[in-house]
Amino acid sequence: MNGSENYEEEAENFVEEYDLLDKQLDSLDSALTVLEERRDHLHEEIKKLVEEAKEARLEQEKEQGKASEESESKPKDS
């Protein structure tokens, strides 16, 4: 094997390794994209749940306030 054949073989190996790495990076990029989409979806769901919990808490506080006002306004039996 002479120098140019050796160089061509090394260049071909380099191209194959480069292509393999390129495919692996593409796969990783796709996986990261899926994870980012899931994270974004979960973030939106969590924001909705937090907002619903706030609304439920405020409604409960409002109802408790009404109940305590009603019990204070009723005349007590003596």
C-alpha cells in the first residue's frame, strides 16, 4: 500500500465516522426537540393547574367569608 492509497483509506474512514457522528447528532437533536416540547406542554399544564388552584382558593375564601358574616349577623338565642 502506498502513501496515496493509505491517505484515501484514512479519508474514507474519516468521512464514514463523520457521517456516523452527524447521524447521532441528528438523533440527539430530535430527542431534545421532543423533550423540549414535552417540557413546554407540562409547563403550560402546570400554569393552568396553579391558576385553577388560585381560583378555587379565592372562591373558598369568599364562601368562608360569607358563612362567617351570616353566622355573625344571626341573632343569638338567649
